[in-house]
Amino acid sequence: MAPISPIMRMVTQRRALSIFSRARALVRTMEPHPFERLPLAQKTAKADWGKQVKHVGDAAMFYFPAFGIFLGWPLLAEKFADGHIGDY
């Protein structure tokens, strides 16, 4: 059997470390940390409903017309080409 080249050894070690790092990061995301707890010295911020409504409204101004065009193009095509398809 041929000896493992230094490049192959480096690739396999780097990959094993990468898989181990991902597994460790996954486990660490499931455990509670002190910096994720709510502070007792500071009050929680109140919800800014005006900003939320504005954000949803801005998104709706784009998505509703876009979906209307995307899903309604067959009806528009039928109106424009009614009776003219197949005529030479």
C-alpha cells in the first residue's frame, strides 16, 4: 500500500476538524448561555407596531402585484390572443 502523501493527510485532517467543528457548534447552539438571558438591570423594549405595519405594508405593495402578474398572466394572454391563436 502506498504511503499517504502530506497533502492527502492535510485534507483528511482538515475535513475531520471541519465535521467536528460543525457538530460542536450544533451542540453549543442548544445550550443556554448567560448572554442570551434577559438582563435584570434593563427593561425590555416595547414593540414598535408602527414600524412592523409599515414593513408589512411595503412588502405587500410589491408582492401582491407581483403575484397577480405571475399567476394571472394566462388570463391576460387569453384576452390579448383570443381568437388569434392558430390563424395564419
